[in-house]
Amino acid sequence: MKITRVAEETTFKNPHKIQAKKIFGSPDAEVIHMTLNPGENLMSHITPVDVFFYILAGEPTIEIGNEKEKVSADSIIESPANIPHCVYNESATTARFLVVKLPKSA
């Protein structure tokens, strides 16, 4: 059994300049734990694979294509491959979420 303790994982440098930790990786999937402090955002970008966001805490705003909506904890938001997407934290509290890529991008 492999146990990953997210709090003990190190943050990796990323173009979004936010706290991001790769917490799972296999040839078939990748999971990244992200934290957005108030006012931070995940910049708009495109991934070549399907992605979903699982909101752990806070109320970030998710934008996928031309749709934009504020979401809350325990929500899953699907983002199809090759569609621009971004996440904003326009609230006064920290937002935490998982980004799951299926299959894992190169």
C-alpha cells in the first residue's frame, strides 16, 4: 500500500505561480492538488487530454470555454480536451481542488 500525505509533498514550479503538488502519477492518470489563495488564479490554458476538477474547499470560479460558474466543495467539473479552461479564486477564502488528467498528458 502506498500512502501519500498531501501536506508532506513538495510544491512544484508551474507557469501559474500557484501552490501545486503532484500527488499521483501513472501511465494512465495524473492527479495534482492545487491551492488558490484569495485573488489567485490558474491561467487560461488548453490540455490535450480530458480533465476534471474536484473541489475540496472554498468557492472558486471555473471557466471552461465560454461558460463560467462559481462552484463549491464536493463538486466535480468536467473539462474536455482542447478547450480553454481556468480557475479563479475571487472569494475571501482559500480554495483547494484536485486536477485529474485522464489519460495523463505527455
